Amino acid sequence: MRSVRRSSLSCVFVVAVACGASSTYLEPPPNVAAHRTLIFALEADGGLALRVYDLADGFAFQSELEAERVVGTALMYTASPEALGLPLGELDAAPPETCGAAPLPVADRVYRFDATRDRTSGWQEGAPGEALAEFRWKGACPCPDFHLVREFEIENHEVFAVAAVDDTRALLFARRNGASTGYWLTTDGATEVAFDFVPRADAVHVAGDDIWISEDHTLYRGDASGGFVRTASTSTGSIVSIDGPADDLFFISDQGVLMHMGEGQPQVWATRTREGSTSQVANVLRLGPGHVAVSPPGLLDFEVYRDGVLIDQDSVLADARGLFAMTTLEDFGVFALYETSEVFRYDDASLLSLPSPRLAFPRALIRYAPDVAVYGTVSGELQAFVRDYGFCDTRFPAATAPSIQGLVQLGSALLVIGPPPGSRAILRVQVLEAGLSEG
């Protein structure tokens, strides 16, 4: 193979049969000079070989095939190989179930020829054959491939709330037997905070410089230096979920009291008395100004409020047991994770079920990237979902993976937090980094 000038583009191949061989010379496909990328495919005896060329570098091809019949196809594109996401050279096939397996781009022009020892049809404009239509090549897998970098432990604690403060550290509040301790977490370890007052945190939420912490029915506001002050409270139950900035903050209690805090005093938007017996967890997820998604505790309802008014309400099948956590993904909507590991999508119109893997009970969910959600289970399973791709292969980051009860992202690192196997009084923190999956 050699590179030649565009003015001398050519294709030569040899078709050999049992009683001899013949050489056939073909001119380049029509209109090739008007295109930038060529995928040249040869089909013979059930086999398929493809090669990608950048026509800015010229094109020459020669092949010797032991076959009764050869079908050649030229797929031509005005875009460059780079713009099409295609590598130069041979294009290897990938099983359809392989992560990153992709069909060939739709060509701008398609020409085919059919050749035997005795005749050649010449180039005929047409469409790709069945083999090319079904062909999948191994592109980049969009799934994060997490691997363990290091791990460390925090002793004598078993219940915690955690949130990232910035790209380098997270604030974790752990407690045991009623005592609460705060820790700064980095990818290198844990350091106890020097706050004058450490609330017994049921939930923690960071928005800008503000750190919001709930203790029972009371909401506190502080910052990275501490100084937490009582800001609001609910009439019934402990505050278990907080979301939004200071001027548009939502929080909900485990007894279904939904509250909103804007410029004035906190307002009760709804009281959804725990009437059911499901394991649904109370959650709030701010969707925009005055706009919030809510999972009332103990029910199977998914609700959306705008400016204090219920504008949408959906229920799921009883075997879903209830919603556990939710997040938003860009150009997707709400990613809602249920206790049975079922996943639903809410797109401002309806709640739709997604074909998710059947895993152990989920206990942590985060938005890892604008289009990626990651959640962990009590069995140490780590599951990623990528918009426009779907669910990635389920991962066990390490043999010593804890029962995952918390996830927090620091830069490109993912911190997995939970008790190690056989222990309830220790929190193990595993620091994972992600590359692109090999599938």
C-alpha cells in the first residue's frame, strides 16, 4: 500500500479462482474527488474487510483474494475521518453488545461493484448491502472504567452524611451512639474538622459557599469555616433532603413536610402525610426557579411542584417499593432510582421505565458528569448510566469494596464510602479514578 496524489487515485485487486487468476483494474469511484473520507469494503466468501482512508492523503489499494465472487463497496463522505470519529486503516468488527460498538456513519454517496473471474460490473451507485448495514466497529466506549487508586478508613463511625465542597475536598459528618464528628475528605485521606459546633447531620447540601446541614427537624447554615446557625425548622419529622441555592432552597422531612425558602420566611408548600407502607425515601430535587421534584415518604408517588402548586403527579407499580434517590442529567430530565434498582426517567411529561440491571438495594446516587449518573449498592456494586448509550457493565471496583452508602466526586476521582465486609463500626473510603472502558 502506498500514498499517491489525489490526481492518481486508483484501485487494483486480483480475484483468483480454482482454475487460475485474473487481474481487474478499476478507476476510482465516481465523484471521489468531491469527498474527504472513503470506507472501502470487500466481501468475499462470507468475509468482510473494511479500511478507512483520508482522501486528502490519496488512495491506492491492491488485494489478492481466493474467492469465486467479490463485492466491493465505496462509502464516501465529505467530512474528515476525524469528524466522523473514524480511525484510519483497518476497521475491526465488534460484537453488537460490546460497549462502544457503533454502526458505520451514513454515507453521502455509495458505489458498489460485483466481480468474478470472468466479469466485473464496474461501479454502480446504490446502497450498502446487508453485511455493511449490520456491521459494528469498535469505537470509544462512553462508560467510565473505575479503578482503585487508594483507600483509607475512618474508625468508630457508622452513619454519615457527605457532600463535596469543591473539586478537592468533601465534608463528611459521621456519628455513632449519638456523637457526631466532622471530617474533611480529600483523595489522600480524612482530617477531623475544627468546628466549634458539629450538628448531628441527617442531611448535608452544598450550594456555592453555603453549607446546609439538618439535625432532626432543624436546618443549619454555615460555610467551610464552620459557624453553623439555626435557619429554619419543620413542624413534623427530621429533615432528610435539601436542594437548591439560598434564595430558592427546598427541603423535606421524613414525615412528608415540603418547605421552600426564598427571600422571606420559609413556607410550607405541602404536607404529604406518610400514609403508605413502602420504603420510599423523602427527596427533593430542584429543577429550576420555584420548580422542584419530590418523592413523598412511604408512598409510590413522584410529584412536581412549581411556585407552590402541584403540577404533575405519577405513581409506579407497587413492586417498585418506592423511590430512593434522584438526580438530573443534561438534555435528559430526571434520573429516578428506586429501592429495587429500577430506574425511571421523568422528562417534564411522564415517568418512563428504563431497562436497568437488577442489582442489590441502591444506597447512593450522584451525577458524575453532565450526561452520566453513577449509583452504588449495599453489595458493593457500582453502576453507571450514560445518556444516549444506556447502562454500562456493572462494576465491582475492588475485592474489598465496601457496602456502598455514599458517593462523592472530587475532580475526576470518585470516593466510595461505606462499611467494609464484616464491620459496622468503620467507614472505608475507596478512591477511584475513571478511564474509558474497554467494554
